[in-house]
Amino acid sequence: MTSAPFPPEPSAPVVPIPLEPASAVTSAPDVAASSGRRWLLPWVTGAAGVALGAAGVLGAGAIGDLLSRDGSRLPDALSDCGATSSPTSGFLLGDDDRSLTFDDQGEEDASGADTIHTLCVLDALDIPSAVLSHVEQTTSLDGRQEETWGGVTLAWSYHPDRGLDGVITVGG
């Protein structure tokens, strides 16, 4: 066995690449400086900051309006329907007026809300007809049901002895 020369001899001639001195290397031209537009980047950045700040303030105001509206939706619906919140009325507001428990008077209940008032409250909360139909068709065998629309969640059950009972929540 013969040994090959180390390092192997090149098959093609090696051509040295001349190196330029560092002073010969040029950088890309300063476009902003050469065109006189040094003001453009700070101006655009400032305008974007003002726009984002205004959007944040307006967005926070809109969220506050939405939350305050949600806080009054249930009391307003009760008032519009001539009902009140009390343990004996069949309606009870809770969670800073963001939930309403209703207890319709069933066949064996001594007290409770009138179904007409409960349906009026649901109508005041813009219940979709498909959801209302679901409520009206619920039987005692169906168990607890739940539907959501437009920021309103309705959970209910029905039994002839207890009536239509449930909880309405608005907002998050």
C-alpha cells in the first residue's frame, strides 16, 4: 500500500484572491441623509403613536359603555315588564345586576313569577325566535338547557310542578 501525499495535490491551479484594503470598502449611501428626509421616520412614528393612543382611549371608552350597558340591561328589562327583583316576586338580580334568577310559579308552588313577565323579560333582551321556541318546547325530561345570543346566556329547566326556572346572565 502506497501512501498518498499529504495534503493532496490540487488538480487545478489555485489562484490567489487579492484583498482590498479596508479603506477601499464603501458602505451603502445614507438615503435619508442624502434626500433630505430625516424628518420622515420620526414624523411617521409620532403619527402612528398618536393614532394608537387615540384608538386605545376610544376603545376603552367603548368597552366601558358596553359594560355599563350590560349592567343595566336586566334591571331595565324587569322595569319595562312591570316586574321587580325580590325573593317573593320570582325574579332576583345578582352579580352587580349581571344575572337574573327567575322562578315561575308552577302547579305546586305557592309563589313565583308569572310566565307572562318572564317571557316579557326575555323579549326585552331580544331573545331570538329559535331560542324562544326551544324554551317553549322544553319538557321535564329534557333537564337543564342553555342558549346564548348577543351577550346573553339563558340556562333553564321546566317541570309542571315547579314551572319554568332559570338564570339569565349578561356580559362576560
